[in-house]
Amino acid sequence: MTRQNISKSLAVLLRARMQPNPIPSPPPPPPTDPDPAAPPVALVRHWLHASASAASPAPAALDSFSDGYRSLDLVGRREVLRSLAIDYDVPRARVRDLLRQYMSVASAEPSGGDDVEAEGKEGAASALYRMERGLRDALRPRYAGFLEAMNAQPGGLKLLAVLRADLLALLGEENAPALRALDLYLKEKLVTWLSPAALTLHQITWDDPASLLEKIVAYEAVHPIRNLIDLKRRLGIGRRCFGYFHPAIPGEPLIFIEVALLKDMAASIQEVLWDDPPTPESEASCALFYSISSTQPGLSGINLGKFLLKRVIDMLRRDMPSVQIFATLSPIPGFMQWLLAKLASQIKLSEAESQEGNSLGACSTFKESILLPDEERMIHDATEQADGKQGIELLQDILKSRQWVKSDKLSAALKRPLMRLCARYLAREKKRGKALDAVANFHLQNGAMIERINWMADQSEKGIHQSGGIMVNYLYRLENIEEYALSYSSTGFIHSSPSLSEYLEVSNIGLCFTPIYFD
Amino acid sequence: MTRQNISKSLAVLLRARMQPNPIPSPPPPPPTDPDPAAPPVALVRHWLHASASAASPAPAALDSFSDGYRSLDLVGRREVLRSLAIDYDVPRARVRDLLRQYMSVASAEPSGGDDVEAEGKEGAASALYRMERGLRDALRPRYAGFLEAMNAQPGGLKLLAVLRADLLALLGEENAPALRALDLYLKEKLVTWLSPAALTLHQITWDDPASLLEKIVAYEAVHPIRNLIDLKRRLGIGRRCFGYFHPAIPGEPLIFIEVALLKDMAASIQEVLWDDPPTPESEASCALFYSISSTQPGLSGINLGKFLLKRVIDMLRRDMPSVQIFATLSPIPGFMQWLLAKLASQIKLSEAESQEGNSLGACSTFKESILLPDEERMIHDATEQADGKQGIELLQDILKSRQWVKSDKLSAALKRPLMRLCARYLAREKKRGKALDAVANFHLQNGAMIERINWMADQSEKGIHQSGGIMVNYLYRLENIEEYALSYSSTGFIHSSPSLSEYLEVSNIGLCFTPIYFD
């Protein structure tokens, strides 16, 4: 092969489009038809029984369970999960016995201060502690020992992650109390086992094994990696990629984060992914977190990202004192879905009103002006066939067609309302006191503030679909991280910048304060 | 420097005698005089309060506590430990409230099978699970959250190990129930955090950093490493050294094991440490574990060695199929101490008897013939000045002087009784149903059997002092490991080889079966 041929082949290789997901997402979807050679579910339950009923389960039984469970189809797996949750539940009869004993001892607790009684008191105190320990033990479900032993087994943590992913899927369809209790217990244990103390931070570079890099490509959930050039770029000058690894799952990160070192906080993902040439690292003053992906669906709800971010910020501060700004450029995954739902409900409400005449007055309890009068007019003007529709109907049509991005006129008309509504969605819309948007909630609970929203920041199909192309910068102000995290977790208060407040104040004017009349 | 000079310097360096313990044993002994600039104990308790009373303790408070605690003297540390155990104990009032609620719900548990009631039943079941979770939470001492948060903090695991080492020392003097409960709780958590899933097995070689090798030298607890040649030998051809590492304590193993690959199971430590040239690895058929050392006194009672041994055996089996024998050459740390105590009590008993005349008959309940008649005669014959003493008195004198090793005559006379008594000590003497000797108990609970005891196997001063120079081979028979571990843990049964049984049968003959007479 000539030198020229080699570089040509290399160029082809580097540019070759990658499969969006060359590795099957873990856990591998269980085959719907069971392998005829696979052990039947009865055999897996046998191994479960052998493992879960022993004081210290034999490693061989645990391995047989693991192999058997993985080979089961969806129906079989669910049968095993139900058995685990119900047959190895809390031993209630024992709990009740111990409770009665405890109540009698605890109520007889001596309260005097006599020296003569000191020894008897110490004996009573010892008995109390012993009973509390016994009670704590008895209140553990019987599957606790099985889960602990499985975690200690090589490959066991991965199996438990698979098991929990199956359990979460099952809970989506069948929200039984025993299954929910199993999920909560397993999650609690996973939080302990995956404590940041047990995780290793590793900077992933182009020097890492292909088997690891392949996983980064497969698991990148935010901005898909298009080809090897794209991957190399994300690991090269002005870029960092850090992963959190656990000894029991070697060779693949549980979660990883991608960072760009830039002069300023970027306002679009295009300038992050394709800035050419990259900013010299010595000139960088902003570390921009532009992607964070977790790899194990079974670890859902376990906040590994919080500690990862913290450690990465600490490391960058130490290594690059010139970097002063720590911010993200984040997607807003729930914005469009929320807005379209809002539009649909308001349109329905309007229709109901016009059918009933105006008997409820100009504005019912649930009605709100989504669009400001100015915004409504601009949308009308930009639309070619308004067909006498209201502004919100036109907006719904436009957003659903997704063609508006290609029209300068429509884009210009949508910019103001979408930016304003996006600010409101991020900073005001809540669910159980927390930000409705999952990514917003993640960064806010970690102590960030909402700094800026950016128009046409992600023009990919996914970006337009999720958030009308808008992206948001969350800012981690080092001096406020702990304070913001605390106020958000205790009161749900969301810190945001003045630039965001401007949108929010306009929003307030737009709310419908018309009094409500009942006939 | 000439080439000759360099090699001479190198030779000097390599032969230089190492300090037995160049690194202070962890945890560093707290200074007895507090640093005048150190925060007083009140300040540390302040940080403890700030950390232990918050729902999610601030990292800064945890760090301040760590720094403050380390700077305290022994008295201060103990005050903090007492405060932790008592002031952040189980919230008993809350437990009692929850217990009462639970009892009323649990006793009202519906038992019918009616479909109409299904929804109500599901609600009741949910409530029951919720209360059980609440109760489990309430039964956790209030310091539980503090310990969890500390473990998640960089350097926190190490601090907790220091804290537990201090606690164990305190418990030795002041066995208060609250302190014991704290120790049990912390130990339970450490077992979870140090699950084998969180540990990495690493083969330590001469290519490892000096900072790591230095720790191997410092922590080697069984056969001190004399110089760099000795160290290099233990990491070279025919040798393996494996350590278990935790991500939170980088650069030093929690425990490590040294292995020699030999033709046969060695009968003395000399041939292991100084076989020259080493057996070619291709000819090895025995993997001999000759040293296992743990490095953190605060992790006492957490059986890391069991999993380490298991993983090392698995790895060696895979890499070296010609190795079929997995055995140890182990010290018998408690033998001499036990024997001298036995001799002292029997001598006292004899004296008491001779003072009272023979009123209790030839043999009281507690009297036993330690020496067989033959053995007694041989010891008499070998002693120059018997002074009319009994065999056991002579044996006591001889063992105490420790000069017998240098005399062939005395050594020959002692061999039979010491080997026989050693076999009895290992295989018969128990404490709470487990082998009295700590090393024996360790290997037996891991599933080993007692294969052979070896005369003059460790002629070092320490070896003579601990066990009269006798060492023992424990054998791990792969096909029996789980079975043996199970029978030992459930019934205390100790498996031993026929060669050991021979000693034990002779011992039985020697026991005193004379009936007891009371006046």
C-alpha cells in the first residue's frame, strides 16, 4: 500500500458515519422467544431460593442465578422479580415479635441517676442497643442479604443494574407496593455502593483503548458523535472528557461529561462542536459542560452527575487557574412537549367557551393568555393563510409542521414568544416544588443558576423538536454553589440572571387577571 | 563516578537495612500535647454538630471536622467520639411513636381475598411498606447520615478508618454500650463500603511507584522485609504480590498477600524467602501464600482477606494451569502464649495439691497431663540441672529462656511434645466455638484445612517467641473450599489431615481420665 493510499483509507475511516448505537443499550433487551436450551424460569427461581434463603449465599448459586436471569425472556424476568419482591419480603411476624419486646424494654428504660443502679442501667442500655440492632435487621426485607451478596460477586453490580432496569420498566406497567418497595430498597443500596468514594475519575483521551472509546460513542446521549473525527475533536485540544468508573464495571464509565475550554460562554452548540481552529487553551476563561451522559438505565435516579461535576470543577480549577467561568450549554428536553400540551389545552378551552357563548366571562379560571397581543399580531402577519384562526392555533400549526425554521419570517415572528415562554418554562413551571424540566432540575439541585437562554442554539432535528432550537446556559458560581443548592432543595427557589428576569416580567403582564364570574 | 563505583553504591543501597517501619503506622498517634494553634475540642464538636445535624452536611463542615479531629490529642478525640455516640444516637422518642403507629397498621392488615377490597388492600400495603421504611430510617442512629456523608467526601474513608481505630482503642478501656453500638454500626457500614465489588486487585511489581513499594515494606506484618534485595526478590520470578485497593485510598493497598510459586508445599519460611535460584515458574505446582498483611487498624474485623485470597486463587488458576496446590505457610501467633499460660496454671495447681496433700486424689478436675511420660523423661534427660523439678516446670524454664534453640539436645527433646501440643492447640482449642488461634480461624473460615505442621520452620526471633519456631500449612482444596467454610462456620468443625490426626490421637491418650473424688 502506498503512503497516499494509506492516508486515503485513513481519511475514509475517520469520516465513516458511525452507527448511532453500535453497542446494544444496556441492559440488552431480553429475547422475546426464550432460547430452547435456556433454563426455564423455575430453575432461575430455584437459584434465587438457594441464594436468598442462605445466610451466606454460595457464589456458585449466585452465578447460576445471574446466568439464568439473563437468559430469560421478559415474561420470565418479571416472574422472577415478583417472586423476589413478594417471597423474600420483610419477615413481618418476626418484626411484630421484636416490636413487642422492644416496647417493653424501651418503656422500662431507667431514668434515675443512682450510682448503685449504674451497672443495671448499663445492662439495660446494652439490651436496648441489641434490640434496636435486631429490629433494624428484622425490618430489612429478606432479599437484602441476596442483594448484598450479589453486589460482592464479580459481575454482580452489573446484574443488579440490569435487574433494576427491568424492575423500572415493570413498575411503569404494574405499580404494585411490593415491587415499589423492592425498587426503593435496591436504589438505596445502589446509592451506598456507588458512593463517590468508590468511584474513580478518569480523563478519557484518544490514548484510551478502542473498547472504551466505542462505549463513549455508543452512550453519548446529548449530541451524537458523528464519526471518528468528531470523537477525536472532543478528546483533543481545548476539550476534556471525564468519566466516573467503578471497579466492578471495568472498561466503561457509569457516567461521563464533555467539556469545552472557550474564551466565552458559548451561545450555540455549533460553535462548541465545530469551532475551528479551537481556542488555544492558554486563552480559555470558560469551561463549558456541553454533554453529560449516563450509561446504565438501571442506575436511574442515582445522582452520580452531581459528584462528577463537583470533582471536574475542582480539577479544572487546580489545573487551569485562568478558567473562571464554569457553565453549561444544555438542552431543554421538555420545553416543546410542555408548550404543545399547553396550547392544546387552551385551544380546547377556547372552543368550549365559544360553544357555550361567553357565559363564563372573558376568561375562565384555567384560561391564560399564552401570547401577548404584540406576539399574536406578529404571528398573524407572518402566516400566509391564517384562515381566521386565533394566535395560539396558528402557533400550534407552525410548531407541529417544524418547517418554520426554514422561513426567516416565521422564525423572526416566533423568536419573542418562544424565548419568553421558554424562560417561564424553565424558571416557573414546577412539579412537586422542583423544576419541571429534568435537566434544569439536575443543575439547579447541584447549585447552578439559570444564566441565559439562547435562540437557534441547536438547529439539529432533535434540538428543534425538543426545544424549538433554544438552549440554556446554567452557571455554576463557585461562591454560591452550596447556598443555591440548599435554597433550591429546601424551598424550590430558582436563581436566575437579570436577563432571564426580563422575560419573566413580561410574562407576568401577560397573565390573565380578569375576575371570574359564576352565574 | 566510575562504573565500578556505581555498582558498588548500588550494592550498598540494595543491602542497606531497612527501618522496620519507615512510615508511621496509620492512624498516626494523636499528639499528646495539642498544637497551640489547633482548634480546641469545642470547635471540632461544633463542626460535628454542623455536619451531623444537617440533612445533607456541607462538604466544608465535613472537611473542617476532619482537619480538626486529626489535630486533636487523645483526650480530645475521645471526647468527640463519646459525643458522636451519645448525642447523635437513635432518636428513641420518634422510634416509639412510629412503633405504635406500625403496630396498629400491621395488626389491621386485611386477610380476605375479595376483589372489591383489592384497591383498599393495595393502599394498606403501600402504607405498611412506607411505615416499615420510616421505621427502618428512624432506627438508624442520627450519626448514620454523618458517616455516609463523610464516606462520600474525598479523604473521608481514611478519616473514618482513623476514627474507628481510635474507637477500638477507647473500647479497650471503656466498654460503654453507646460506644459499642457506634463501633458495630460503623463496622457494618465499612463492610458495605469495602465490599469486594468496590476493590481493585492489582499485582504489585518492581515497576510500581516507590511510594507504593515503600508502603509494602512498612506494612509487611508477618516476615519483615530486610532490604531492597529482599523486596525485589518478593516481587520477582517465582513470586507474586497482590494488593486490594480502594479508589478512596489511592496509592496504598488495604491488604496485600505474598505468594511463592514452588515445586512443593514448603516446610520452612527460609526456603521461601531465600531459595536461590528460584524454581522456574514452568516447574511450579504449588502456590504458597506466605504472608498476608492488612494496613488499616481501623478496618479490623472486616474480612477483606477472604475475598482477596479467592480472587488470587482464581487468577492463578487461570494464568498457571500447572499450579494445582494452593496452600499457606502460616505463623501460629498464639501458640507459645497459650502453652505458657497452660503450664503456669498446671504448675500452680500442682503446688496447691502438694500443699493440701493428695486430698483431691491424683488429679483434680482441672488437672491434665500436659506431657506424656516418655516426653517428660526425655526433657529430664536433656536438662543439666533438673533440681528435682517436674517435667512441666522444666519445660516452662526452658521455653522462657529461649536458649533451647541453640542446643541440639534440648531441641530434640522438645520436638515431640511441642509438635503434639501445637497440633492440639490448632485443631482443638477454641473460643466461642471457633479456633483460638486468630490465623487458624482466618483460614478455616475461608474454607482451608490444616494440612501439616512443620518443626523449625521459622527460626527468627519472632518465630521462636510466638510458636517455638513451628509453622503450619493450611491447604485450600478447591473442590472442598465452600463445603469446609460452611461446616466450620455452622458447627466449628475443623478439617485436618491424617498427619495431624496422629498427633491428636496421641494427645487423647495423654488426657487425664482419673475419676475425681470429693471428701
